[in-house]
Amino acid sequence: MSPILEGQDLALRFGAVRALDDVSLSLWPGEVVAIVGESGSGKSTLLRVLAGLMEPQAGRVLYHDAEGAAQDVHALREAERRTLMRRDWGFVHQNARDGLRMGVSAGGNIGERLMAAGGRHYGNIRAAAAEWMSRVEMDPARMDEAPRNFSGGMQQRLQIARCLVTRPRLVFMDEPTGGLDVSVQARLLDLIRSLVAELGLAVLFVTHDIAAARLLAHRIVVMRHGRIVEEGLADRVLDDPRHPYTQLLVASVLAA
Amino acid sequence: MTASAHMQAPDTDPGYNFAYLDEATKRMIRRTLLKAIAIPGHQIPFGAREMPLPYGWGTGGIQVTASILGPDDTLKVIDQGADDTTNAVSIRRFFHRVAGVRTTTRTAEATIIQTRHRIPERPLTEGQVMVFQVPMPEPLFKLEPRLAETRRLHALGDYSLAQVKLYEDIARQGEGGSSYSHPVMVNHRYLMSPSPIPGFDNPKLHMSPALMLFGAGREKKIYAVPPYTSVVSLDFDDHPFRPVRAPHACAACGSTTSYLDEIVTDDRGGRMFVCSDTDHCAENQMARKAAE
Ligand SMILES: Nc1ncnc2c1ncn2[C@@H]1O[C@H](COP(=O)(O)OP(=O)(O)O)[C@@H](O)[C@H]1O
Ligand SMILES: [Mg+2]
Ligand SMILES: [Zn+2]
């Protein structure tokens, strides 16, 4: 078996800041990997480079598609990359505004990827939107309402439904529960965990919440100053952190 | 549309070049038109000139007409469906003054028809040219305000946004939504705004023997549909596009197939429906009289 996604020797600077400093990372089919680290350590940059949203200055990203062919994500033509992103991948943003069309109804938001994939049957698109609202525990009777009518937690559910409706193989999430109330976070994490298991998704997600990483991730990658300083199975990293920085990260959570 | 430009008709105002624009400008616009015809439905930027009429009066259409007009042409100008509105009369007078061309209200006699809102009911023929005055050429404008991004979407042929808009229209209003400027796919490649014609007229663009030219003055864009080109209104399989007309007969000619305007007849809510295409209505009435 080959990894579903491989980042090889990735580098990216913003002026003097090394946001990515020679980072390599592999993700396997069906695997959930958390990227943790303090603010500014390069987590979002790594996620965006791996997801094809931002170009690295060095290194490359390989995606192994369902047929087993390796695609150099940043060397693809734009049309091919966009197709890949909408057909095989999903991206859940921390801020729902970045991931939803705020002027379009919940049903239209979920249906967009189906239409982009050539769906031209209105009834089927609505049926799929209703089904996915149910699956993310939203009321399908509200599918014609605008995103702003929904709470922050519900907007994140909507974003997730919008991504999953085309059954992607790989989902990127940047702090999907960031900024939400603690009880809302816990329920959203439970939902993500059950969907991921049910669909066998590969997930790469960024969080600075060690508890979220423990709940969802099989494996944890620890970043500091644009480098990976430690990685391993989630329980091992959290219960027996080796790098002093990881020890601090874990300890600060235990103290909280 | 033979462009032997310097020949002035006898009653032409000698203070202007033939058809108002100078020859270099007309050549530039004709080059743009050729590009537009070569890439059906694709918007081509052009160096629009100031015209002696305000924007909104069809300066884009007027520049296109000025560039293709020859002394042998016969020009018809319609606004809504009528030849006698202020806008239509001014444009017709303008071209009569600066080019001395024959003008007409008869669709059958016209070689060039400049229009704002309608395509005539009488089927167009080979050799006729429609010139549309376009206020907003970009069909994705309301969905994606960044123009650079709309250009990218056209280049990629990515029109899912327009489909989402249609989905929203149906979800909100129950039926195939926007009654004017309903977007069309031209030649299976470019999404195009047919300018503010009613959806009723969209099917007339499909495989028309006439050449369709679109000029947007303020936005400085030209696009075209060459004769016999596929033009398909965006829709859903289970909500097919349907041209809609008021379900009445014309009060003047009795037509049950033409596009109708609603006219308020008094201040007690009285109203009637008559053909929006005044030439078509007159033809029908004449035919009816002849038959009696
Ligand atoms: N677009 C940008 N322009 C300039 N600097 C940036 C940009 N994006 C991120 N950075 C910098 O790169 C570093 C890593 O940022 P980021 O990947 O957002 O970290 P994290 O997600 O871990 O908080 C930070 O120092 C940040 O200020
Ligand atoms: Mg971040
Ligand atoms: Zn009539």
C-alpha cells in the first residue's frame, strides 16, 4: 500500500520567517493525523501547502489517487487541480465564512459540489442535500435557510456536509472546532469522529487543542518554528512525549 | 454591411465621418467583432469611445452598429419591442443624420436591427445582423464580483456557480427563475448573458441564421453568436427551461404565440395585453384584414 498523500522536503518562507523548513509528512488511506503546535508554528501553512492551496518554494506534494496513480499536486494544471480538490478532497476551514457561500442557502451550499461534478437533476441534488443535513445532525427542513441563520457549530456542520456530499477520500481541516463553546466543540468532535470512521476517510487536521487530537487522531505530528520536532502514534506522543517542546505542550493542557 | 465608408449619402450631415466614428476606430471595433465571432460567446475587451449619448442609451450597441453599417444598409431600431420609443427614435435619427442610411420599422426589410430588450417575432434570415445593447455583459457578475476570478472561471469552463444560482431561484420561486437575461451556454463552451431579453426570446438565439452581435459600452466588451450556433439556456433535467409568455391573446391582433406587454388602460385597474413587437402586431393585423 502507498500513502494517499506525501509531502516531501517542503519549504516556504515569508520574508525572514521560515514557515516551513524542510518538512516531510505522509498520510495513509483511512488514517487520521493531527498537526499540533503553538500558534505561529506553521501548522496552517503546512496544511494549505499539502492541500494545494499554497505553493511551496521547495519540495513537492504527491497525491495517490483511487487508481493508484501519483499526481504531483503543484505541477498539475489548474483545471485538473480544481477537479481533484472538488472530487477527491474536502477542506474544512476554521472560519465558516471561508468555507461556505454566505449568500446561498444551506441546500445550495451542499449541492454546489454535486453541480460542479455535473449534477443536473434538481430533485436528486435536494435529496442529497437533505440526506447530508441529517447525517451532520441538522434539520433538513431548514435547507432553504441562509448560513447566517445557523449557529457557529451548525455552520461547521454545514461545511462538513458540503465537503462530504461528493464522498471525498481525503479531508483537510484547519481548527474545525476553534472558536466554538466547549460543549459545542465536544459534540462536533464526536460527529467528526463517527463520520470519519463510517466513511473510512483519510483526515489531516490542525489543532492547538491536545484533547481534540487525542480524541480523533491515530497519529500526531508536532510542529515548532516550521519544523516537525516529533511524530508518532497519538497515545505514545501524548503519554510519553520525548521532545521537551512536546512535553511543554502536553503539560500546559494537563495544567489547564 | 459593405463598408465603403467615405461615401456620404445626400442628406448626411457633412460635419461627421460616415456613421460618426472615425475609420480607425471602426476598424478596431471590426477586428474585435471578428475575434468575437471566432470564439462564440466569449467576451472580448475593446477600446470603447465616448458617444454623444449617455451610457444606458446603448452606446455599446451604437458603436457596433456604426462599425458595420454601410450606405446600402437598412436599419431598424427597437426598444422593448417597439420602434417608436424615445430611445429607438433617437438612435434611428442619429444614424440617419450621420450615415444617411435608410431606416425602417419592418423586420423583414432590415439588414441591421439594433435592439435593447427583444428579438423580433418574425424569424430572422441569413444576412441579417442583430446588434444588442448590453448593460452588463458578465453572466457571473452577481455571483462572483471579482472580475479576475470570473475570467478564470470562464477560462476553466467552470460554471457551477451559475447552476447554483439557478438552484437558488427554483428553491425560492418554484420555477426556472430569472425571466430576463437567463444565462445560456454558447457552442457548448462559454456561458453568456443574452443581455436583458426575456427568456421567451432565448430559443430564438439557437441555430439562428442571423449574426448576433453584443456591445457593452460602459463595460467595454463585445461578444457574438455566429449564425447556426448552438445556444442552450441553463436548466435542470427535471426543471427544463421553458420560455414564458402571458397566457392571453393580443388584444390588437389576436396572436396567441407572441410575447405580450401588459398595458394599464385606466386608473380603475383596467388592463390589456398586446404584442410587445409592434411590427409583428401590425403585420398580423394586416394579414387579418386581408383575409376578411
Ligand atoms: N501570508 C502570510 N504572510 C506572511 N507571513 C505569514 C503568512 N502566513 C503565515 N505567516 C507566518 O508564518 C508563520 C506560520 O504561520 P501559520 O502557518 O499560520 O501558523 P499556525 O497555523 O501554526 O498558527 C507565522 O510566523 C506567520 O506569521
Ligand atoms: Mg493556523
Ligand atoms: Zn398583436
